[in-house]
Amino acid sequence: MLWRGPRSNTQSAFPTPTDDVIRVNTELVQTDVTVVDRRGRVVAGLKPEQFELRVDSKPQSLAFFEQVMTGSVEEEKQLAAVRNRDVASPVKLETNAGSESNRGRVVFFFVDDVHLTGESLIRARTVLIHFVENQMTGNDRVAIVSTSGQIGFLQQLTNNKAVLREAISRLNLRYNPETTASHVSISEVDANLVASGGDRDLFGYLVAATMAELNMSVMNAVTIVMNRVSQINSQSKLTENETLSRLEGLMRSTAPLSGRKLLFFISDGFVVDTRRSSGPDIMRRVANEAARVGVVIYTLDTRSSFVGTGVDV
């Protein structure tokens, strides 16, 4: 059972190379909450007024509030309502066998959509669909979660393949376009090497390439490269902490679930550097939390040089 409600999420947008202004965009996002008592049992019947949401210590209003029962017939009705189709004949869910040996697996797919290129996102969807259609059993409970939270209330454990298909279809590109905003590509790794590693040779190459592309002076090219490197490095720091913190929170929420849990971390990878962020500390917390709640983490690199057409979970 999950309690859903939105919170405000503030993200920084990249300025243009010659713009020193950081623009801020605020959007409505969903927040999942699981409420349990001291014995780990789910608490039902809660109302919106029993919750208080704060962002940066400031109270926030709830735009909507709903209770979601995972693994129930209501799941299909909710899905149908979202897709605006007839719910007169909801699909009957497969039920788990009662014995311990047949209870199936608990599997989480954590899709790091803010670090997936368009091609990698296609490969990730293919892997997920293949698992749901060919490898998932009726006793398995599966959840698909993303860093950005774009899947919404469908981020829930279920054995309903229709719900999982809809969750997969909601995965859209969230990759940072600034890294490919110019013919002179500056990756997250490049930006970190220049900003935190002081790689002068790489910086010189980027300046020379920018001069050749835009037919400008050395000083103008230096300014553009420095601005791009600064913005990419700053944004990468934010997404790094967001990804790892969301992963930590997901594992903490699995504590009431008994037995061993599997988590597949799907990503193109990202930089974790002690010189620019607290990412390494969060990674240690992630590892400790995984050991505490019984989660086994597998990583799946979706870059084209690492996977082929036959890859699966």
C-alpha cells in the first residue's frame, strides 16, 4: 500500500554559453510514501490532513492524495482510469501461491533516466519489456522506478504485466542536452576532468575545437568552454546526488518486505568525485542500507559498447 502526494521540485536549467543567469523551473511531481506501524504493518485509512509536506523547511500544499493498493484488482482499474478506457471488465491478476517456496521474487528496476541517452533509453525499454514478457512469473512482484520520478503512481510492486507495460511506456528522455549542445561535445567526464582534475590538455583541445567551429577568438572560445564546463559540472553534481539519494530512499522503503530483494540499476554511468560532491558518502550509505534491508544490487550498463541485441536481465 502506497500513499501518493506531490511535492515541489526545483531544477536548474543551463544558461547559454554567454549567459550568467541561472533560470529556475518549478514543476509538480509525485511523492510515494509507505506508512507502517512499529511492527512493520501497513497503516490504512489515512487522510491528507494527517500528512505535512515541507520543502526547505517551508510547508507545501498537497494538490492531490490517493491510496494505492499494490497487487490488487484496483490496480487495473486505476491504470484504466489513467488511460481513459473502459474499466467494466478489469483484468484479473495472477495470485501468488501461498507456500514460502512459491512466493516468487521481489524485483526492482531502478532506471537512471537522467543518465541515459536516447539510444540507451531504447535499449533499457527493450530489456524491461523482455523481462516482463518472457522472464517474469505469476508469483513475482516487480516495480519499475526512475530517478526523475516520471513514472508516477505506477512505481509500485505488482505482478500485473499491464501495469508494468504502462510504467515502461512512461519512460521518456531526461538526458542533459547541454553535453551535446555543440558539435564540440563536452561529456560529464570531460567537464569533471577540466573543473576538478585540472586537465589543461583537454581544456586546450576544447578551446581549439570551439574556435574552429565558431570561427572566433581565443578569449571568446575560452569563455564559452569555461561556461559550458561549469554548467555541466554543476548540473552533474545535482543529478549525481539526486540519483544516489533516490536509490537510497528506495531501498529504505523496502525494509518492511521480508526475504531477499533484487534491484537492477540501469544506467549509462556517471561521475562520482569527492572533490565536487558528497556522492561517495551517499554510495557508502547505499551499500550499508542494502545490507541492512536485504537488497542485492546488480548494475546494467546500457551503453552500446557494453550491450548487444541479446542482452537480458
